Amino acid sequence: MAPLRGLARDPETRAREAHVVRQTEVEHACAVVLGGGGVIVWVGDVGSGKTTLLTNALAMAVQRAIERDSRHTVHQLRVNAAAGPYGAIHPGEYARLFVDQLAQSSGNQVPEALREMLDRWCAGDAESPDLVATLLGQWLEVALAGDLLVLAVDDLDQIDELSRYIIVSMVAQRWASLTLLATARSASELVHLPQPYELRDLRPIEAPEALRLIAGERHGAISPYVAGQLTRALSGNVGAIAEVARVLTEQQLAGHSALPEPLPAVPALLRCCEPVLESISAEHEDALRIAALSVRNRVDGLLLATGLSIEDLVDGPLAPCLRVHSGRVGFADERLRQLVLVRSSVVQAARAHAALARAAGKFDDDDAQTWHLSQASLDGDATLVPRLVEVAETLLQRGDAAWAYRVAREASGLAEGAQQASAAALAGRAAAASGLVWDALARLGFANQAGDLAVQAATVASLIEVVSAVNPQVPGDLLDQHLERCRTTPEEDLPPGYVTQILIAAIAVANLHAARGEGTAARRMLQTASALGGDLRRERVIRLGRIWLGLFGVSGFEPELVAPTLEDSPRYTSFAGTINALVHARDGKYDAALRLVTSELARSIDLEQGHGWSSAGLNARTPSEVAELQVVYALVQSWAGDLGSARSGLQAAAFEAPVSVQLSGLGARLARRLDVLCVGEIGAVAAAIASTSGQAPLLARASASIDRAAEMALHGHPAEAGTLMVLALERARPDDAWVFPIPMPDVINTLVRAGRPDEARHAEELLAEHRRYLPEPWRAAQAARNAVLLAPPHELERALDRLAEVGRGLVSTFELGRNSLAAGWALREKDPTRARHHLVGAIDLLDQAGAQTVARVARADLAALSRQTPSTGSTQPVDTAASARGTAAPVSWTDRPAEAAAPQPTPEVLRGRLSSGRDARTPPTPVRPAVTAVPGWATALTERELEVALAVVAGASNRQIADSLALSVRTVEVHVSKIFKKLGVRSRRELGEIAFAEAHGAAPAGPPAT
């Protein structure tokens, strides 16, 4: 799986857009109804949510019509075509049903001639449909007498063709204010309808929408990874996803236990796919069953197992069901595969497996043959256990942990005694590699109790890791007896590899302590593990542990690069890749770190491989390793200052890998913080990641406190936020280690803004204690920023020079932006013009970093400066082109072209924005100032109009305003037109003159006389 960076839309945005799309459909229906009528048909699969949309649209349209004109009645009729009005469907029956309902609703009797015509039609003596439509339209005009009629039809394509034609024709002839709102499963039955009518497709939902849907159905922890799995397995069908989610266990929804295979046969799944299976022969359904159970997905294997020809697959009845490409075969709709498995009896499934086993034997595919033979036996075959264990080991080495778990679980069920414990241990390791911590805990716990010393040693490291994922503490006591045995028993009297396995487990304990900020415990355990060294392999494992502790700042250890060899295990190689990426990132080599993670992710299995076994080579990455790498990738991006890409990439990865249980909950803490800094609140995806993570309690509480403080600070409550931040820093004092740093709001800036300098100085003392664990670029930038904010007036220039010097060595646009923000705040009274330069630069840099919430703080500061009188500083904007050259001079709002596009700054300019505390660079893009107080000239405007007006005054174009406020350009144009009308101005220039005059205390000239 490739790293997900630079996405145009993050999952939160996609989910919001999906909701907006549905709401837009409702609004469009209301507009058609209020506009005099028309025909709208929403086309979507069974379970796509089209019936719910129809219900909402009908209710809203009727409500809006009544609110607009209460003098007229709004008639609403609802027909469910799928149910059938009279049992057997004959031509015209639905039209007659419609007429009967309308007569009852309006109180107007149906003319006898019209009723006789409808009766003849239903009897098979059909009249001209156009004539019937004309007569119905004329009667409607009289019956409605100016009232509105909204007809809602579920499954319009399922009613008889003549009724469908006449109803649509009647609306199209416009005899009355009649609207038809309808749904359809397919547009193919609607091609012969009279025009005009609108067909509007309802697409399947995506994983972010599925997460919100499931959250509305079930309470408790819901994993984005599970939402992604259900979306893929059920083809984004709203009804099927909701119904399956209702019957899953809490652990399955949280992603801690495997989903059932196949998924439950919920009604929505049956309604979608049963008609397909009922339309084919039993022989062809047997062929689909074989395809559904195959683990290789090879076309030649399927043909051999079924006896069919290639023409049967590509041109016969199975062609719509299967997708054939490059010698591989898969289902065109994954829901159909699920239903085929649900409908299969035990005997039918066994026969299909037997046929697949014979085909695998023809191709000398021993692994597939072993699996299918184990499934073909109704009474179980224990002789297959050793081979099944080998198959599971191979799958795990290929990164296919989910299938490795299934195969090892089957072996454990067939085995007895020592074989059962060994198979259970393998199943537990595979479950852990899939992120299924509860399943892993059950299997590993059994193996650790029932197995011999060799099995216990092989499982204890994985057992400690999964217990830590569900338990607040690191269970180092699980290792005590093993460590004592290693100390007191000669190695030759222990099982082969026993000491090495215990050493690996001890290193795992030390690493877990370090990741939780428990440096003392980490150092103690590593010292214990070091006593178990001896051979070259053990020393390499110990070195890896020492480097890991060095990454967390544990005293006595230093991070350094690791060089894996071909003889190293997949887990060692993956861990070494993670370490090397973090070492590069700590040294500020962000591009090198990201390239390394990308290289490691390229060795992961293909998530689009279908339902069969992975065809990846050995040493491919498992889902847990992929998740760990994705978290590291997002972390490095955040260190590099690209918060927006880090946020979108991490959220996207959460739907494809179990990121919530990796690195002691680092993914959860990072996702929450990025949400706060980028959008100002913790969204559904980040909250879901956090709800299913195995975070250490102290880390989780401290991080959550900082998140809450950040939200408060960024929403105008700096005093409360500052207090909460200081408390969080006091509680999270490092224990000779610190967790991986993630971006956080500036505590000192927050306290200084709240007017609490003494607390700010106390917070700086706490931060100085934490700062030694930060990467060098962060460390210097934070110290220089805080010095500027706390400097007395006579030392401010020296502090600004130091800040400029630090800025020249920074790569992170986020850190550069925060430096500019701090400088702008510090200079706001002493030198407002320089403060303006810094603040405009901060806005540009923070926007580039994706930290929109922090950028709003800079905009608010800039807006406050713009409202100052001439005695305290200039209120005029800066010529951005001149500023980039270092020769900026104030210009009038009215001299600035309203739609001008300024040049983009070069990377050198961006890095040099703080090259001098007195000569900061100004970015070119006009920005939207935050609304902190309503100017006198704007009291007649709404809140949204005020935002648009201030942006216009700042020189932003309609396109820039639309992007900033998440509106369409057309909506911005409407707002601008309303603003001009309310304020009596005719141009952007006149609007700028009014704002400029009030800011300078002068009376505005007012609009020109007409």
C-alpha cells in the first residue's frame, strides 16, 4: 500500500460532502416543487438509501410549500411500487391507484368517462396513453384548483410500463402544479419515458460515510478499519452496512476480533443479490460457489474445478457476475460472493472445496490443496495439521496475516495436545499481526498456558504486546519466570532458541516502556536483557533496543541508523526500517525519512487482491506493520510542517490498516491533535481512532488535556486554555524519556495573550525540561519563540534577531508560521507595521502547513491591527509584491486591484521570512480576516455576509473567498450582490472606501448620487 499523502480531500471532508450531497438533493427537490412541478428520479441500488432520501425530500418539500403559501393545500401521495397495489400487476393499475388516492385527498369525484377508460385499460383494452394522460391532466387542473400535488413513487421502474408512461406524461403536460419524486433501481426501464425528467444517480457510500452511518446505529468504539472492510465487502451499500453493523459484536466493531466470514445474511444483502442467483441455473450457482471459495483466483483453476469453458465466464450467464482479467477471476460485486457463501450448505461447500483440491493437485499447488482438503472433510482430518501450520507460516511471511490466522485457527481446531498449543500460538501471532488484539489474546493466552517451554518462549513477546494494547500497564511480570530460568539454568538444558526468544520479549518490554515515556523502567529492562547476549544475533537485537530507547531520549542511549541483512527476520527488518526513518526525521532529514517509509510500504500486500491468498513475495509487510509505518509517515510529515497532508493521510490509512493499536496509541494522539490544529475540533475519524486505541492512561489524559486546551485557545478562551496546558505539562513530567513529540499549540503564546506573564514564565520552565527530548529544529524554534514573547521591551530586538537566525535553518512551514505569529504579537504595539508583515507571513505559512485553525488566530491579530487608529499604527494594507522585494510601502485599499493575482513566493523567500526581525517577507495571497467585532458600516449584514465583506475589503477575489469559506463561487457572488445592495455601494472600490474611512475615523463619502 502506497503512502497516502497530498490527498485533495481528507476522509472527514468526504463524509461531510456526502452528507451535503444528500441534503443538496433534498433542496433541489424543494426547488422543483416550489417552481411549479417536474419529475425527479433518483437511481440507486437496493439499500442505497434512496427511499430515505425520497421520504426526506417529500416531507421537506411539503413543509416549504406550506410555509410559502398557507392559503393553498399541498396534497402528498405515496406509492410503493415494489409492494404492488392489487397483487397481480396489470397495465394501468398504478395509474388507477393514483387517481383513487387523489380523489380521496382532494374530495373531487373522478369523472365517469375517465374511470371507465381506466377500467378498460386494466382489463387489457388499452386506450392511447397520451389521450389518457391528457384527460387525467384536465381533471387534475379542476380537482386541485390551484393546490399543489406531490406524488412520491418508490421503485418507479417496477410499476407497469403504461402506468409509468402516463404518470410521467401527465406531469410533463403541466396541466397543474404537479411534481413526481421517484426512485428507481435501474435507469434502463425509464429510457422510453416522455421528456423532460431528471435522472439523478445515488452512488455507493465510501468508508468515511460508513463510519458515520455505523456510529448512528451503534454506540461504543467503532474502528475506521472495520468501516473500510464493511464498505469493501458490501460495495458501499447503505442498507447492508447498517444491518450488518447491528449484529456484529462490540469487539468486532472495534476491530479487535475478526469479522465473520461470510458476513451475516441481512435482508438488504438478500434484496440486492438474490434476484441474480435466482436467474441462473443450479450448475452456474455451483460454479459461483467454487469461485467464492477459491484461494488462488486463477481462471485456469476455476475452469478445471467447474468444467466450464472460458466462453461461459465471459459470454454466458456468469459474465455479469464475474470479472476476468490477466488470468485472474474475481466477483464483479463482492456482495454476491458473500451471498453465495451464505446460501451454501455444509455439503455444498465441502463439494466445492473437493473440486478445488483436485484442481490444485493438477497444478502441484500443495498449499492450496492442503487448505481445500481440510475444508472438504466433514469430520476433520488431523493428519493435515502439520501442513496447515506450514501454510499459515508461509502466508504470515507474505504479509497475509488475515488468511494466516484463518488457516492456523483451522489447524488449532483439528489438532490435539502439543500440536494444538503450537497451532494456537501461530494463530495468535497472525491475529496480532492483523490488529485483532482480543483474538490474539485468547489464542496466545491458551498457547502460553498449554504449551511447553519452547511454545511459551515463542509466544511471550507477542502476548506482552497484545496485553499492553488492551491493558493500562506493560505486563512485564509475564517475563519474570522466564528471565529467572535463563539466569539459573544452563542454556544447553533449555529448548533451542529459548534464550533468544526471551531476549526478544525483554527488548519488547523495554520498548513499550520507552514508548510510554517510562524511561527508568525501559533502561532497567534493557540492562536485564543485555545480560542475555552472547551470539551475534542476540547482540544485534540488543543494539536495536538501545537505539529505540535513544529515540525516546532515555539517558545513556543514542539513536543511530541500522543496517538489516538478508538473514534478519521480517519483523526485525520492518522494525529497523521504522527506526531508520525516525532517526532521519530527528536529524531534520524529512525527505529521506519519507522515502524510506515509502520504500517499506511498497512491500505490503495488495489490499485490492480480492478474497484469495496474497501473491506477494516473502517478507511482505503485515497489516500491523503497514499501520505502524503509516503512523510514522504521518508523524514525519507533521515534523516537516505539512500538517494538512499528515492529517488526511493518517485518516485515509485508518480505513485500510489498524492504526489505532500501534506505538502505544501514537496514531490516536496524533490524529486528535492534527484535527485540532487543522480544523479546530476533533472529528469523527480521529475520535473513532482514539476510541479503539490501546493508549497508556497517563499519555492519553495528558494528550487529551492539551487537545482541549488547544480547542479553547483557538476559539478565544486563552486564560482557561493556558491553565489547562500548564496542568498538563506538570502532570506529564518526563521520566527520563519522552514520547514522540507531536505538534502542540504554543503554551507561552496562549498565556501571554491571556495577560498572565507569571504563569507564562512558569510554563517556560516546564517546557525547558521537556525540550531536551524534542528534535533539534523544534527545540531551537520553541526556545526562540518563547524568548520573544517573554522579552522585556529593551530586549525584544535581540530576541527577534535570534528568532530570525533560527528561522533561517527551519524547513517546517508550520514552525516558521508560528515564529511569524509570535513576532507579530510581540510587535503589535511597538511597531504595528512590522507586526503586519509578520502576521501576513504567518497566515501564508500556516495556510500552507494546513493549520487553518492557527491561521485564523493570525487573521484575527491582523484584523485587530487593521482597526487601529493612525496614532497607534498604520491600518493600510501592504503591497505584497513590494514586500517580497523588501521595499513594501502602505497602499490604499482603493488603489489595490480587487481581482489581482499576486505571485507565489519561492521556497527561498518562505525560508527567509524571518531573515530580519525588521524586514519580514509578506506572502502574496489576499486572506480572509477573522471577525472579532462588527464594524459600524457592517451592522446591517449577516454573519456570513460580514465574513465575505471583510474578505472583499482585504482584496480577495470571489474564487479566493469561496475557497476560504468552503462555498461555491456562485454563492459568494450572491453574497457580494446582497452586501452591495444593503450598503448602497456599486463596486468593491466603494466598499473598501467605506471600510477605510471608518477605520481612520473619517466619515465615509457614501454611495454616489443617482
